Amino acid sequence: MITIELLRNVLGWAGLFNLLLVTVWFSLFLGMHDRMYAWHRRWFRLSVETFDAIHYAGMAWAKIATWIFFILPYLALRIAS
């Protein structure tokens, strides 16, 4: 049975984990941009601008989803209890 405390803990840790993943993604994107672009270009015809836009949009989506599905429910449960 899931208790409020267990749900709050799962949401909190999942939110932190997802934000860590986005941070790692951003760090790799900055540090290995050219290598990542060359790797993706093997499969897809992408300009550098399109490649950058896809990654930034993905990072933005991941951060927004993390806030909506993990952090805000965690904060709501924290405030409610």
C-alpha cells in the first residue's frame, strides 16, 4: 500500500534524479557538442542549428515535465501534510 509519505519520497527522489539527468545532458552537450553532432549526423541530415534546437527543446521539455509531474506534486504533498 502506498502511503502519502512514500509517495512524497518517490516524487522527491524522482524529481532530483530527473534534474540530475538534464544537468548531465546539458554538460555533455556543452563539452562534447562537436562529437555528438558528428555522431548524430551519421544517421540524420541535420544542420548544426537544427541539432542545437532539438537538444535545447528536449532539455526544456524534460525540465518542464519534471516540474509538472514530480516537483510540484511533491511540494503540494509537503504543504498538505
